[in-house]
Amino acid sequence: MRNKERLAVLGAGHVGPVIARLAIAAGYPVAIATSGDPDDIALITELVIPGAQPRWASDAIADADIVVLAIPLHRFAELDPGLLAGKIVVDAMNYWPASDGVLTAFEDDSVNSRGSSEVVARRLAGSAVVKALNHIGYHELEDQARPAGAPDRRAAGLAGDDPAAVAAVAALTSRLGYDPVRLGGLPAGRVLQPGGPVFGQVLTLPEFERAVHEEARSLS
Ligand SMILES: NC(=O)c1ccc[n+]([C@@H]2O[C@H](COP(=O)([O-])OP(=O)(O)OC[C@H]3O[C@@H](n4cnc5c(N)ncnc54)[C@H](OP(=O)(O)O)[C@@H]3O)[C@@H](O)[C@H]2O)c1
């Protein structure tokens, strides 16, 4: 099966290749990029992500319908928002002060409580940002992927403000191997980030929904 959307995965570290492999298996044409020369990842791509095309990030983005940000958040400022304008952007990033350092814009000061994807979306104002694929560890993301209808299929949450983009990323999530759970606008995606009730969890759909509802009840 070949899907219409072309994917650009930015980041060839832990999680980028896993997302790329799952997407290729699902029939998406996939380009993968780091911040550097694609020649530097050509061999490893051939071995580890067969079928993916290593490209310069700007070229991969230009030809993509959906761009997956699988880079450390402290490197996000390197990206030119202009390149991403008009694209559906999957924000798979998490804010980890221990490895990212303290990034003032992403610090939650409780007065201006916000999720990291809301901060990302503010900078990418010309893009349709969807928070997704950030809350499952890379090993499990691959090992636990199951086709639609499998009895032990797990859930993955997503949140975004643009309904068409959310629909496209829900379809992507499903084809990658997870029951997509549409949580609402970007602020609803805060439950997906570190410290949230489903972060690091690989849950069935009922378990996922229960965890999110219990969190909402505890905050009300
Ligand atoms: N690890 C997980 O299980 C997991 C799961 C879900 C989400 N996440 C989130 O995904 C993000 C990446 O995590 P990771 O563990 O995969 O990181 P990682 O192993 O450190 O890999 C980061 C990759 O991003 C590339 N990169 C950095 N800046 C870039 C730029 N400006 N343009 C294009 N590529 C760039 C790096 O290549 P160069 O330095 O060569 O450019 C490297 O290939 C983090 O925010 C993390 O929280 C991780």
C-alpha cells in the first residue's frame, strides 16, 4: 500500500529511525535527515532503515507533507520555521532539563502553565503542529506496534489545534501500529509529556482513556 503523504523524519538518533521504519512498513515514502550531510548517514540508513532516503533536512522538509520532529528539544531553535510553514508537523519531542539543559521558554512557571508543544507551535506559527509519538519509548514503540484490530494493540495519544492535521496524524498513528486517541487541542496534549499520566506507558485503549480521565478528575 502506498499512502499519499510523504514523511520527513528529522532526527536519526533513537526514536527517528524507529518512526521511519514503522512508516516505511506502513507504505509511507520516508526521507530522514539530521542537521548535517546526508552522505554521513547513507550507510547506516541503508542498514538500519532500509527504504528510507537520507536527505538534507531542507530538501526532506520541502518535499514532505508531514514532518516528524524527532530531535532533542534544545536543538529545536536551529530549525528555520519558514522551512516548515504549510506543513503538518508532528512534535515527538519532550523537554528533559537533565539532557536539554534549562530552556526558559519551556519551563512551566505555573502562572503560565503550558505544554512544550504549545511553545513549539508558537514558534512554528505557519505550521499545523500535532503532538504525537512522544510518550512511548523507542524500543517499545517498535516492539508493541500492532495492526488495526489486533487484540493486544495499544493506544497512542495525539493533540493539535488543526482538525485536518490531527486527522492525518491519527491515520499515521494507526498505520504505525497504535489506536490513536485524539485528546483535543494542543493544551490537552500536556498529559502526554514527562510527568503526565500516560508518559512512558504502553497502554491499551481503555487503560489509556482511564488514566487520562483519572488525571482530569484529580485536577478538577
Ligand atoms: N528516545 C526515546 O525513546 C524517545 C521516544 C519518544 C520521543 N523522544 C523524543 O524525541 C527527541 C529525540 O530523542 P532521541 O532519543 O531520538 O535523540 P537522539 O538519540 O539524541 O537523536 C537526536 C537526533 O537528532 C538529530 N538532530 C539534532 N538537531 C537536528 C536538526 N536541527 N535537524 C535535524 N536533525 C537534528 C541528531 O543528529 P545531528 O546531531 O547529527 O544533527 C540525531 O540524529 C527528544 O525530544 C526525545 O525526548 C524520544
